[in-house]
Amino acid sequence: MSHSIYLNPLTHSVRFAEEYADRLEHQVEGRMHALEIPEAQIGSSDLLRGVPWQTFFPHESDGGGVVTGGQISVDSGVLNPELLTETYGRQAGTLWAKSRLRDRIDAINIHEFAESQAGTHEEALLFGLRTDRKISEAARRILNAMEQGWRS
């Protein structure tokens, strides 16, 4: 696949995710296990696309999600350096853009797991900050920037 330097970050992240979906699936699932996400909540299906189960969805682009039953997934948005800017502000966006992929994946996993427990996005922002899961300080900074940006 040829990558054009003229692609916007969203388009580039989706195309990259599609090309490296297997590797990203492995990374995301591994981080979910490392963070002790309950097995029943790891991954989900997309029957409309013929996907019985996976943890990483390259064709979606909002970062991650929770489906009925509390199952969580990560998507190509985790690769988009501009993902957080519009919703959470410039400070969160800048931090996100400079963060390692592992820290982004962990922040999304913890946020989505917190959302599955809390029930709302707003409560998940606070629950995510209080996680006792073993995430890096960089991932904690992302979660904090998300919460601060949401309140602003």
C-alpha cells in the first residue's frame, strides 16, 4: 500500500490500521490482558462486517468503544494524532499526539473499561483517573487531560 503525504490524519490512521490490523489486534489484546480487563469484556463482534470477535477495529475511528454487555474495543482512532483535540481541547490533543502508542492504547482501554463500569462518559472520566490498574504515568496524564478538557 502506498502512503501519501497528503492524507489527513484521520484517513491516514484508518489506512494504516487496515494495513497493520493483525499486529494492532495482538497489541491491543495483550494490553487488555496486562491491565486485567475481565475476559468477558475483552473484544466484541461486528456481525455486519462478518467479524465474530476482535479487540481492534481498523475501520472505526473514535478511539474505542463499549457495546451492550460491557465488551470493549479499541479502533484506528488510537493512531490519529488529532483524536482528542476537538472533544477535549488543545492541551489534551497535544499530549495525545506526543504520546507513545502503548500509552494511548492503555488510556483508551482504561477509559472504555471505566465507561462499562460507570455507565456514562462523564463518570468514566473520573473513574479512569482513579484506576488501580498498572498503567504508565503517561497514560495517567492522558486520562487526566481528557477529564480536564471535558470540564473546560
